[in-house]
Amino acid sequence: MHKIKKDDLVVVIAGKDKDKQGKVISVDTKNDTVLVQGCNMVTKHTKPAAGSPQGGIVNKEAPMDISNVMLVVDGKATRVGFEVKDGKKVRVAKKTGKVID
């Protein structure tokens, strides 16, 4: 079970997009990377294909290491812990003790 999940609001804590907030688009658990909306943008040169007959230069998000993002709860960045409540393992914000999901 990972501390960051899809659709979480996170803040980038390292790199060129430091202090930017965004929603997690996807999490790659195998490589421990995340895609954050509007962060770590790269320009990709695409060839004309069936999906995009024009081709050209496309701006898109590149994966960043999961250690470079922090979960945002109630507008504040916080670390994440786990607790067992009612026989279920849930994520808990370390700063407030609030159950996240």
C-alpha cells in the first residue's frame, strides 16, 4: 500500500517545480514514480500518427520520483502514516492525525 494514490492533491518538494501543487494523474508502483498535473513538463516531438495526424511538438508531464512529492491535507503538506481502524488499514496525516481515506 502506497502513501500517495491517484487523484491525491500533492505539493512538489524538490526539483524545478518546487512548491507547485497538483493532482496526481497516475502512480507507477514498480518504479516508484508519479505523474503530477502541470508539473515536470517536457516537450515531446511527435510523428504524425492515426491519433494525431498533424504531429509536432507536444507539452506533457514526465514522471517524477514519489519521494519528491508530499500529500496536502487541509492546505498543508504532511507526512503520511498508517493505522488500523475497524479492521481496515487507513492512511493518516501525521500533522493533524486526521484519517485521509
